[in-house]
Amino acid sequence: MTQTSFDTLTTTRLLQEAGITDSQAEAITFAIKSGLEGELATKIDILNLESKLTQSIAETKIDIFNLESKLTQSIAETNRNVAAVKHQLDKHDERFVMIDKQFVMIDDRFDKMDDRFDKMDERFDKMDERFDKMDDRFDRMDVRFDKMDERLTKQEILLASFKNNFKWMYAFGSAILVILIMLVIPVVMEVFAL
């Protein structure tokens, strides 16, 4: 701020000549001097301040523009990332549908095999009945039938082993499917939370 000179003696004398008492003249002079020596701004000070404010506002506008540009780029990149994740999830969904179809086909095949084995079991039961009725007449054939029973037992053991292996494979596949779903759901939720 610009300092201006102030003649206190002249001001006090002029006030006294105008009929103001000495103490009042001194008080008024002191008040005027305090006001002038304080932080009064001149027109030049105001213009300088206005120039600085204008420059600061321009810089702030540039900063805001740069931030808007960066934010727009960041939003565009985020949108691209979301689209890429969605595309990957769609591919995974298609693969899961295919896997489900394959498991349905496998289940159908095992059902058909179970039906065939049930029919075979019925046929073997009928044969056992016939052989039991003919047991007295065909003692010589007992040895052969025992061998057939052993083979049938081995087949049943193999079938039971095969069924157990399939159940284990089916359980393992189901566990993998559950794990994959548990991994995909948080990613989807995170993507939609953005």
C-alpha cells in the first residue's frame, strides 16, 4: 500500500482556528493520521490486486480444464475396462452353459447305462431262477455258473467303482464350478459398484 504524508500540525492548527478545542483538534488529527497511516489502498493498489486476481482466476480455470480433461480420460478408460470385463464375463457364461450341457449329456448317458444294467440285472435274476430250478438236473454246470457269477460280481464291482469315480468327478467338477462362480461374482459386483 502506498503511504501518503500527513501534516498533523497544520491540521490541528486549522481545526483550532475553526473553533474546535485543543483536545478535540488533537483527537481529530490523531484519528485522521491513524486512518492514513493504516492499510488504506490506493487506486494503483486496487488495480494491482485486480490484475493478480485476474491472473489467479485464469490459472485456476486452466487447472480446472486440465482436471476435467484428465477426469474425462479416466472415465473413458474405466468404461473401456468395464466393457472388457463384461465381454470376458459373457465368454465365461457361454463356457458355463456349454459345460452344463455336457454334464446333462453325461448324466443322460449314465442314466441310460443304469437302465441297461438294470435290464441286465433282471435278466441275470431270471437266469438264476432258471438255474436254481435246473440245479438238480445240471450239477455239472454249477462250476460254469459259479464262474459266471464271479464275472457278474466283477462287473458289478467295476460298475460300482465306475459309479464312484463318476461321482467323484462330478463332485470335483461341481466344486470347480462353485469356485469359479465365487470368483466371478465379486468381480461383477465390483464392476457394477464403479
